[in-house]
Amino acid sequence: MNSQEIVTPFGKSSYSGGGSANECIEVAHTADGGRAVRDSKDRDGGTQFHTPAAWAAFVDGVKAGAFEAL
């Protein structure tokens, strides 16, 4: 199994609403436990692949507020 093999359907947050603020990403699990990420409005525009460790670091950063606007 390839580590970049996508093993679940892409999904997006339930917080992603409609209207003009509908920019969102979609995330799927990969065979190695990492994540694949793509733009929900440009699904053919490419997919980024993140290792399990990189995804965990990202999630930890989100929980710690590292990406909040100043």
C-alpha cells in the first residue's frame, strides 16, 4: 500500500457554511495514517499529502491557537 493512497472519502467540516464565506478544504485519511488535503472549490487543482507526524503537529498548533488572527 502506497503511503499516499487515499483510503477514505474526502470530507469537510460541518462548520463550512454556504454563501460568500464558503472557502473550505477537504481532508481524507491516507494509508499510512496521514492526511490528504485539497481545496473544496478546486478539487482538480492538486492534493497535498501530510505524514501522520506533520498532521499531528498541525492539529496541536490549531488547538494551541497558533493560527489565530492577531
